[in-house]
Amino acid sequence: MDYNKFFSADVPSFLRSPVREIFRKVDLSAICSFAGGYPAAVTFPTEQIPGLAATVLEKYGTKALQYGATQGVPELRQAIASRYGVPVSQVQITTSSQQGIDVCSRVFLDPGDIVLAKSPVYLGALQSFRAYRAEVMDIPSGDSTSLRSVPAPPTAYGSGPIPLHLSGGGQAPEGMPLTSAKFIYVIPDFNNPSGETMTLEEREEIVRIAREMDLLIVEDSPYRELRYSGEQVKTIRELAPERTLHLGSFSKIFAPGFRLGWIIGPEELLEQIYVCKQCLDLCPPVLDQYMACEFLESGALDANLEKTIAEYRRRRDLMLGLLEKYMPAGASWTHPEGGLFLWLTLPEGIDTVALYDEALSAGVAYVAGSFFYPDGSHRNTMRLNFSFIEESKMEPGIKLLAGLAANSLKHR
């Protein structure tokens, strides 16, 4: 039976995640994997979970097991509002920050609309923008007013690019004025995938562009609380609260299995997101919300964060030292002040997409950097995650990667 006729017009725009394809095919425990964006399991407050559940059930009873408000339970909204110094009316709870990205795409984007983003771009965001048939335009470094359109990334390792709908030459697609741009998407703190942090001046430039072009800003901020060095920088929301939707997440600071995030933004925008969410999930998980609220308000979140930051700082420093020790001449990498990732750039001529199958056969996994570039460029780069891999596997994994890179250089 031919099922193709039943699919919607959106289906051809769905992108497969190369990261999820790795997880689908490979037992991560059997290899040295730098591929995922998983937090370390040792940071999960497993010993406190039973107590949290018992406290919540004693305090709220069956209310914690019932449907809840679409905006989120009032107690958690208030706790987040207090933590970040905003009115509770400006807080919407989401089922993960990935849903935050998707609901912003769903509410604001029409087919053919433009999203401005700074490459490399988080792959989950690219998937969401493409699913709603929006176009992505890059804001190049150095001249943020010079915008160029770029095509969508390949769909998975080994596959070709999906059909393109963009014209080149530094202009918006024919018939698509820049006024069809809706928002700017950025991860200013410890970017996924690069690990880099925007300076205050770079954030102010994003705000300037948004105001000049009358755009919204989606500030994706799941890693902000995971800072290991350097000084905190003002959020974009603090610089432009009237046009910024700030996305947060409990996945990296509590546990990803709870699937909880939040959006802080203008009430008028959140009202439409609220209506949209009614048809998506009715409400975020209620028991999970009450447990997260209890964890936050008791001070346990901050205590656990302190341990998490120390753990990840050690892992980051270990990876940086190993890269310095093993990588061939001509390789370079970012030195993230926080987050879960760093970005490795190998000498020109090394194709990390082509090298991937060989690396996997050797027992090491990564994510090729080109998948984070909407035009599929920068094929000599890769994203490395330092939070999830067992520390005993980190040195063998980096040594393997370095050997593959050196061997590839010999055969150029």
C-alpha cells in the first residue's frame, strides 16, 4: 500500500536528527561517545527523588495527579518568576525547552517566513523551523546587517541534502522580502553546538537589529546556569524584554526525564502560546512540576547545581587537556566557559561527515559540524560533548579521534 498520499505537505520538510540516528543504531555504552547532549547521570538527585515525590503527594494529594493549568501550575510559575525577577504573568511552563522552540515556530511562522540565526545553529531548532517550512538566514560574523540566505542541512549521516527552496547571492529568496522575517534565534550562553558565549556587545547588536527590523528574539537559554569560568553577561531578555521570549529548561539543571521548561516573555505573546499549547499537550506534567517546584524552593536545586558545576568543570578541563595532548597540528577548538559542548575545527581537507563511519567502526562517535550549518558547510568541524562520556573513556576517545584526523591528513 502506498501511504505517501496520506502525508501532509509539511512532511517533506521534517529533518532527521543525525544525533538521534546514532542513538538508534549504536549502543552508546559500548563506544566512546561524544555525540549526545546528555547530562551526566551522576548529577541527577536520585536520592532526593523519593522524598520529593512523597512531600508533593502529602502536600497536594490527588491534585498532583490530575490535569493542571495549561500555563503551568501556579506554584512553579511563581517560583520561576521569583528566581528571575519577573511577574508570574510573564511565565509559561512548557513540556521541555524543545517544545518552547517548537511552539514559537508554530505560533509565529508561516511557510516561507524567515528566521535569522547565527551559525552554527542548534540542530533541534533547525528541525523545528524547517517543519513549519520557514527559511533560515544567517547573520554572518563581523557585519550583522549583511544577511545571506542559506539552504537546509542534510537529513542524516550519509544522505544528501533535502530539496532547497532558497536562492543564493546574498539576497533573500526571490519574492521573499526581508520584511517576512519574524524572529532572531540565538543561544547566547554556551551555544549548542559551539560552546561559545556572546559578549554584551554582540547581544546589544542582536537587539539593535531586532529593533531596526521590528523582529522578535527567541533567546534559547538551557545552559545559562552551568557556568564554570568567566563573568555572567546580561541576558538578551534583560536588554529587550518587550520583544524577547526567553526559553529555560530543567533538563540540564535537574533531570531531563522530567521534560520541563519555561518561557519568559511579554504577556500578549504568551497568551497566544497558551492557546496553542491547549491543542498540543493540554498541560505540562503536573506531578513533575510540583516536584521541580519543591526542588527549587527548598534550595536543593542550587545545592545540586554547585556539585554539577564542579563535575562539569573537571570534565571540560580534562577534555581541553586531552585535545592539547593528542590533536594534530592545525586543529583548534573552543574553550567554553560553561555548558556541555566544545567545537573542534580540523585542518581544511578533513571531511568529518565522510570520516564518521570509520570513526564509529573504530569505537568513537561525534556529531559532524556541518549539520549545524544550514548550508551544510564547515565539513572539517565537529561538536564534542564532555558531560556524558565516562571519564575513563575520554582519553581513549580523544586519542582515537586524533589518530583518525592525523591519518586523514596523510591521505589528503
